[in-house]
Amino acid sequence: MNTVSAQHLWNKPFILCLLNNLFLFIFYFAQITILPIYILNDLGGNISQAGLAMTLFMISAIAVRPFSGLIIEKLGTKKALYISETLFCLFSLTYILADNLTVLMVIRFLHGIWFSILTTVAVPIANEYIPAKRKGEGMGYFLMSINLGIVLGPLIGLTFIQSMSYTAVASILAAFVALGCIFCFLIPLPEHKKPEAATVKKRISIDDFIEFKALPVALMAMMISFCYSSIMNFIATFAEQKHMLSYASMFFVVFAFSMMSLRPITGKIYDRKGPNAVVYPALFLFAIGLGVLAFIDSAAGFLFAAVLIGMGFGSVQPCLQTISIQRSPKHRIGHATSTYFTFYDLGIAIGSIVLGMVISGSGYTITYVICAVLVLVSVLYYKVIVSQKPTFE
């Protein structure tokens, strides 16, 4: 791939990677927001079917994720990106034709496959255009494009769906993906070359699915995402129980902007002082935020918890992903990314089920206390397991 200068982070290919990722996640989060409305109001579905539409997408994405690294290795980053981007774009258009639940469910399941491969291959490509001495900062900005999607996606979706049909809104969202697809094809990528370190194998092995150098970090990411699932899945019902449902949307806005506000700073600290200088404070902020959430009864406390959780979780996530990449051989970055996201997604999925059961049996206070304690346990895990491993040279 094209080389980048030692300090020039904002090069054209990196900016194209950011824009492509931004439009992808605007579509993703907008559809998550408006699909339940469409299913309930236009397709005559119920809340369980709306949930199934979300779940099918995640099931296919998680199922394919362990194979993504192998697919990228076999096809090369260029073909993997172009194929997954094109098919993701085409499936984005099919939502316009989804006039019954069966068709919509099939679309969601198949769409998740290409989402999984695309979001996996996008990381090593973006990483290639980040200068070696600015990896933490660059990856922080790359993940910030996801945070912007978290804010802009629901905002765009909910704004348009109030005055337009779902078909019209789906067309607009598909146009966003198409625009991202154009940016994708403008990224200068070389033809696929087999890495020097690669060896010809007759049989598929566990190494084709897992990058073991990234595994300790991926396991920690699973612990963190398990705790984060308590926010992603249950914060609205928590707010409703506390009679603060009107503040639930504001929680996510504050949460997202808190994440974004520290990204440029924490990235520079990561590059200059190392990951420990970011990971330890971020984990403590995340734990404190969950602890505050467990005991608050006011809107001010609710939004204060959003600030703490946003700063904590938003800072530790890109750090862990950067560590997983830096500790893996260059030709295995696709596998490292696949490994990281596989365990991250598993944490979200397991947390959604387990924490839902804990909430049903013991309530929100106990649930958020458990999550806060688990984050503190991850501090010890990081110190003993993750921080002791050397960065790959």
C-alpha cells in the first residue's frame, strides 16, 4: 500500500477510510432506530419480531466474524473490501423492497454477513495509512467515525421518518452507503500479494480463525463489552423505571459527545506515553460511571453517569483495538481485527442475555454494581495479562 510520512496523519486515503466508515455507520444506526417503527406500524409486526430483525443481523455478523480474517487473507484486502462494500451497498438498496416481514428478515440476516467482513477489512486498511508514531491517535479518530454514526444515524432516521415514508427514508440511507462506496473505490489499494511470512498449508487450522497474539486483548474486550451491553440494551428501560425516559435519548447524546471529546487527547497520550496511561484512568472512569448509575435518582446524576461512562468506555475501546493490532504481525492484522471483534461481539451478545436475567431477578442496582466490579476486575486482568505482553515488532 502507499506509504505515509512519519507525521502526516490526515492523508487522503485515511480521510477516505473515515468517510466510508462514517456513512456505513450512519446507515447502520439509523436502520436500528427506524426499523422497529416500520415493523410495528407498517408491516403489522410485534415487538418480538422487531427484536428478531435486530438479532438476525447480529447472529450472521458474529457467525461470519471468525472467518473474516481468513477471507481477507485469501482474497487480499483490496478484493475483500471491494466485494464486501459492493454487496453491503446492494443489500442496503433491498430495504426499499422489503414490503413484508419474511423478506425483511432474510435481508437482515444476509446483510449482517457483509457488514461483518466489511467492518473487519476496513480496520487494517485504515491502519495502513496511519503513521507508525500516531497509531493511537489515528485509530481513535477512525473509531470516532463510529461515534458520529451513533449520533447522526438516529438523528437522521428519526427526523425523516416523522414526515416521510419508510421507503423514502431507506432510499436516503442507501444513498449514504452508495456515497461511502464511492469513497471506498477511491482508496489507493495495491493488488493482493501473499505475505512473506505466510506458508502454504494443506489443512485449515485454528490459526486461520484466531490471532493468538491478539487473544489476551480480545478477551479483555469481551469483558468490557459485556459491561457495556448493560448500557446499550437496558438504559432506556432503566430510565423508564426511574421515571426519566424523556432523558434517555439525551443520555446517548451526552455519552457519544463525551466519547468524542477525549479521543484526540487520549490518542496523543497513547502514542507518547503508552497504553497504560490511557487504559487505567479509562477503566476507573467506566467503573465509577456504572457505580453512579446504580444509585442515581435524578436526571443530573443520570447524565453525569453518561459523561463518565462515555469518557471511560470511549477511551478504553480504541486503545484495546490498537494494542491488538500492534501486537500482531503485519500480515495477520486482518486476523487480529477479526479476533478482537469476534470476542467484542460475543461480550455484547452474552451480556444482553445474562444481564437481562440479572435485571429480571435482582434489579438494575445490583446489575450495574456487578458491571462496575467486573470492570475493576478487568484492571487486574490488564495489569497481570495484557500489559506484560510485548508489542510486535
